[in-house]
Amino acid sequence: MRKACLLALLAAILAGSVGMIAHREIMLAQGVEAFLPLAPRDPRALMTGDYMALDYRVNRDIAQALRKDAASRTHPRRAVLRLVAGETPGGEAIPNLLVFVRLDDGSPLEDGELFLAFRTREHLVISASPAFHFQEGRGGAYERARYGRLRLSPSGASLLEALCDAEGRDIRPE
């Protein structure tokens, strides 16, 4: 009986892991690619290795909207963002730049709008991935990161694919 319970538990854990991996692979294949401007923040953690703590400019816009909207506690924890064409300092186009429009109020999305799920912790808004881990000693390359390149699902779930420089190019340390 114990052996059967242990095998059932192991099978459930394995099925959950495979399901999570499959969900992320589907997001990578079918999710909308978009760029989210970063707000600088860069601590290190001895126990977890080298990483960059990420903050996105849109988090500040969402926090401001939450403060203005007293009824926001009843809203789904999603923001509505619009895909716009942005321009890099060098004049190159970034086609899928995300900008904050409003909190999700249940109204239908317009063309070019997407959901971004978020949560709050101690009055801070956390959206997308709050950290980017990298190989030890490679942190210098990521100091020039200005955008997070994400994949967004229709529900607002996000998956960070890469950090990008001011021109929108993926940063790949040597």
C-alpha cells in the first residue's frame, strides 16, 4: 500500500512538472513577443548565484493606477498594455514595445492590447519575471540591459526570453 501511494505521488509530481514545461513551451511557440522597458535594479545573492533583480517601468504605472483606483482590489490582477512601435536611441524601430493603458476592468481588449498578470507584495507591483539568472562572472554583459523580451499568453501570463540592449538586440555574453 505504501509503495502504491509513493508511486502515485511520484507520478503526480512528474505529471505536474511535464505539464508546466509543456505550458511554457506553448507560450514560447505561440505567445506574443513583446519588449518591456526595464527600470534598473541589480543586487547579487550569495546563496542563489549571480542574478539580476528586474523591475519594469510598467510596474510603476500599475502601482500608480492601483493607488488612484480604490475599487481596484476587486479587479483581476491584470493590467492592459498596448503594443506600440518604439524607437531606440540609434533610431532603430522596436516593433512590439509594451506601454500601460489601464487596469483590467472587464471591458474587451482593443486591437493591439494585451493582458499582463501582476501581483502585489508589500505595496510593490511584480509583473513578468522579477529575476534573471546568469552564469557566474557574466554579469558585466547584462549591465547594458534596457528591455526584457517576453512572450505573453492571452491570459496575461508572461515568460521572460531574454534581456536586450538599448537597440532591442538580445544580450549574449561571450
